[in-house]
Amino acid sequence: MLKDNSLLLFQGDSITDTGRTDSADPSASLGMGYPAKIAAKLTERGIKVINRGISGNRTWDLLKRWDKECIDLQPDYISLLIGVNDTWRSFDSNDITTAEQYENNMRQLLDRIVNETSAKIILINIFLLDVTPDKAQMHPDLRLKQEVISRLIKDYDVTFVDIQALFDKMVADGTPMEELSADGVHPTDFGHEVIAAEWLRCVL
């Protein structure tokens, strides 16, 4: 799917950020996670990769910065992974984003991509591993937001990368959860390798 010499934008939260915003030049950094690992596989094709993930972001935050850090960039492809903090803040800060609000926010983000760019959309499913009890209690809320994503992939022309399903299968097949994510949310380096490989499998 990816054309040579195109512009690929990654957007999301800390899972995408992976240290980008802590670097000396955040606008040029790809971080240390799956975007950088994917970019390393695309260097010979002249594809320019930009990472604009910001740690802690929710869909509300993306809406506020969507002009400057999506629309104005006019990417050929945008890869979007956002939503775990829309669940997490309900538990650690009592700052609730309902599934209905999440869906409305996501549709606004996607509608703007469709209407204001020519970008093809790659949507990565949000994921959570029940590594600790506090993550296990978050899963019912997250599932409601994953159901939103299930509706979105029917309503929009997107390439879907289902990391939750992949991680669940790996765990069922014997991979310890902690090898994929130490805290259930943020992938280990191996977890990022898995995400990158699945992204490339689905997209290329």
C-alpha cells in the first residue's frame, strides 16, 4: 500500500511518543518505539516518516492540535493509535471519557482527515494487558472503546491493525504478558517489535 517517496505520519500518545518529546529535537525524532522500527524498514523507499505522538494524550488533546500536527502536514498516510488514556484517566484521575465521547472525538478526527487531506488511514486498535490488578479493572471500559473502533473500521476506509487480538493470541500461546508490556499499557522493546512487524504485515 505504501508508495515510495511518500509522507507517513504517526499520531498518538506515549505508546507512539516513546521518548520523542524528551529528545533534543522532538520534531525530528521518531522516538524509540514502533514508529522508529517501522521507519528503519522503509529507508530504502524514500518514505519520510514523522512522529507526533505525545505522552499522556487523549482524543481530546488530538482534537486541539489536529490542525498543526495533522492537517497542515498533509501526509499521504496517517497511522493513528489513541484511546488508552481516555480509559486510564477515568481510573487514576476520575477524568472520565465515555465511550460515546470517545466515538464522537474519533469521528471528528477521522472526518477531518477524510475531508481535508488525501491521506490513507491506518488505525491501530487500542490494547491493554491485565499485567496488574489495576489494569484488569480498566479492561471493561477499554472494551467499550474497542467496540467503537470496530464500528469505525466499518464506516471509514481504513487499514486496521489489531494489536489487542495479536497480543491476546501470543499470551494464549504461551508468551508471558510481561514480555510484551511490563505495566500492561506501555510495550517493552520486544512489544514494540511485535507491533512494528504486525503493522508492516497489514500495511505493506
